[in-house]
Amino acid sequence: MRRDVAAGLRFLVAGGANTLVTGAALSLLSFVMDARIAYAIVFVLGIGLSLFLSGKFVFRRRITWQRTVGYVVMYLVVFAIGLGILHLALTAGLPPAWAGAVALVTAPLSFVGGRILFWTLGPDASEQEHDGLLRAPAGDLRVDDDR
């Protein structure tokens, strides 16, 4: 539980940083190209930045090809869920100005998806210490030693 809280706080910091970086990039690129093209470029770069921050900072795990593919698929699934919820909410009368509230659903889904990908689907050989013991996940103060 403790490691989930620590990772959750890092997730909020990483998400805020990603939002600031991609928002600034979108604004700057929109000066030199069509905003829709800028958005598409920044969206792809944002997934890459999110993957990096989630792997290295939030969950403190190695980013492998398998995790990369899984992360992109998870990100697209969360996007589709968010789009569906947004459509339902707008159809039910939610004012468009409240569209950002969809993040109340998509952010936790992204955290849980990242947690599964980085903590459940590993570890690989590079995530082992020299003595063969697995490193404790980020924020986990326990060390299980079966020797």
C-alpha cells in the first residue's frame, strides 16, 4: 500500500510535468504550423514522455519493448474509454466547459494500467541486483530475503 501511495504522488508530479511540457510544445508549434498537426505531433511525443516518466520516475522500472507496446495499447484503451465517457456525459447535458472532468476517470485508469505493466509484468534480468535478489519496487521499504 505504501509503495502505491508513493508511486501515486510521483504519478501526479509526472502528469503535471507532462501536461506543462506538452501544453507549451503545442502552443509553440501552433505558431509555425496548423494547430491540428501540432496537436498530433505533441500527442505522440506526450505518449513517449509519459512512458519515460512512468517507467523511470513513477514506477522505477526498466522500459522494455514489451512494456512500451503494452503502454501504448493501454494509453489508447484509456483514451477510447475517456472519449466514450465524454460522449455520454455531453449527451446527458454536461456543459462542454466541464469536459476536463473526464480526467477523473482516465487518470486513475492510466495509473492502474501503468502499475500493472511496470510492477506486475516484470521484472527482467536487468532489474536484479548483483546478488540475484530483486530490487524492492519504488517506495517499498520491505526486503524479502529467502536465504
